[in-house]
Amino acid sequence: MKGVLALLFVLGFLLMGIESQANPYLAKPGEKAVTLRIATCAVSGGFTHLYTALDNKLFDKYGIRLEHIYIRGSGPSLAALASDEIQFLYCAADATIPGLATGIEAKLVAAPLVKLPYVLVGHKDIRRGEDLRGKVIGVTRPGDLSARLSRAVIRKFNLTTDEVTIRPIGGSQSERYQAMMAGVVHAIVVTPPLDARAKNDGFNVIYRLIDLDLPFIYSSVHANHRILRERPELVQRVVAAFAEAVHFVEKNPDKAKGSIAKAMKIKDGEALQVSYDAYARDIVDRRMLIPERAVAESVDLARQGGTTVRKKPEEIYDNSFVLDLEKSGFLKELWGGELR
């Protein structure tokens, strides 16, 4: 019996060694966990990977106790990041890049979602893009993301803002949705699962903006200047945990949908499936590389919109952490032949 126990102990030790080699970012045995804070700038199915990682304690194995808080809006979130109230931010990079470009001391360090998840929904009499002529699209404010995307859709269907009115009405997606229901506007751009709700409420899904094939960066990991300077190894571990979360979410759809349901307080099965398909499959980049072109174009758009740009595009992102995942063999071990 003692011989069997000894053999099991040796096998366990060897397996631990193999896992550590395949994943060099794990916490060392007996290492004390470090407590860090991460914020999300909205409540969204687009943050599925963070929600699922927290619910399933994926960060713990990397020696990180991650506290999650919600801060509404990219501006206040970036302010909290810069002041070290939070060390990490998970938010749509297209919303934060203008702020980063003004000189805020933080960088993008990973981008799990890199395509447009947005969908244009509208009243029953709008079945195609051409039917937008003479109609009103509701956006938050002039020049913001919802306005820019609405203009892109109008151009796609060879229409102009003389033919389609873009009306700033403020509010969140849900608030703009209520305005559409009340007839204040005829169409809005939303993200899943609001498109599923729109179908159930009798509205039409007019166009999926992923078909625009525009360079875009959606949910991204931001790290502040202090942790990048003083504890880059912790940034590396957080990035590795996000990479594992991308894999975990794809391989465990029920757990992921459970985390979406919990975070967004929704129970509708169709809405959960729509969210999962969009954020766990359609717009995922398993390598989590931050697209240089998309950053540069976002900075240019911010400059054209009147933002005082103080940083070059290459100064507001750092791909070294995600590149290290591939260099170390971690991603290959995680995905095998599925890495693409």
C-alpha cells in the first residue's frame, strides 16, 4: 500500500511539473495570492469571458484574487484606471481609445473580441437598408460610436444623412430601445441579446454590422501605467488567464451562458444563445492580438472629431503580453491544432 501511495505521489509531482511547463504563468506552490481590481464599463454579453472566468475562479490558479466592480461609461472607467483605483479595465477599446490618445496613462494589453457585434434593428416597415430612407436612427450623441456606426450603415446602402436622420437622444442601449418602442425613432444599433428581444417584440433585424468588415476592437483588457511599470509579471498572468477564459467559454457553453444570465439578469434561452454565439464564437480572436490598423484608425477618427491627441497609436497598446503566450507554447498547448 505504501508503495502505491509513493507511486501516486511521484506521478502527481510529475504531472504538476508537466502542467507548469505547459503553463509557465501559474502561481507557484505556496505563493500568496495578489488582490487586484478590474472594472467593466457596462453590463454586456460582450464581457462573457470575464464573467465566466470570475465565476469559475480561473484567475485564482494564476495567483490573482480579482475583484470586479462596475463603473458606468468609458470616461469614468479610464479615470479610475489612471488613478490606480483599479488596475485593469475590461471595456470596448473603440470607446476608450480616444481617452487613451489624450494621454491617459494606461495601455491595451489584450483584445479577445475584434469584430463588430452590433446589429441594426428597426420598425416593422423597415425590412432592408434601403427602407431607412425618410426614417430616424437614434444614437447617444453626435460623433460617438453609435453615431459612427449608424453613418457607416447609411453609407453601405448608398444613402445620405439628408435622406436618413441621425438623432441624438442620449441614454444607454436599453433606453434608446425604449425610445424606438415609443416611436421617437425608427431604428437603433444594438448589441446581442437586444436583437433577440427586438425580434420577440415584433421589430426587424435589418443588418448585422459584422458584414461591414470594418477594423474594430471590442472587449479588451486595459492595464494602468503603474502595474505595467512595477508588476508586468502580474499583467502577464492576467492576460494568460483571459486566454484560458476564451478557451473555457468555447468548450463550456452552458457555464458561459450561466454567467451571462447571472450578470445580465436574463433567463430567455434564445437571448442567451444569441449572446453566446456572438461573443464566444463570431468575433473572437484566440490569439487576442490588438489590431494595429484598428487602433490607428480609431485615433484618426478621434482627432477628426476634435479630440486633442497627445499619443501615437503605438503608444496606447502593447502586444508583448499576448505574443509571449504564443512564444512560450502556452496557446499551442491550450488549443492544440485548433489555434487559428
